[in-house]
Amino acid sequence: MYKDCIGKTTIATKIAQNLLIVNRLNVLLNLVIAM
């Protein structure tokens, strides 16, 4: 039970980090397109 909870939290953290990276890439792309 405890280990399962930690596993889910780790997965959620990885997903959140991936979303942040994607958001940054999108911002960079938008800046390039704006130029």
C-alpha cells in the first residue's frame, strides 16, 4: 500500500516534469513563429 502510493507519486511527478518541458518547447516555438 505504502510503496504503491510512492510509485504513483513518482509517476505523477514525472508526468508533471514532462508537461513543463513540453510547455517550454511550445513557448519557444511560439516565439520563433512570432518572429
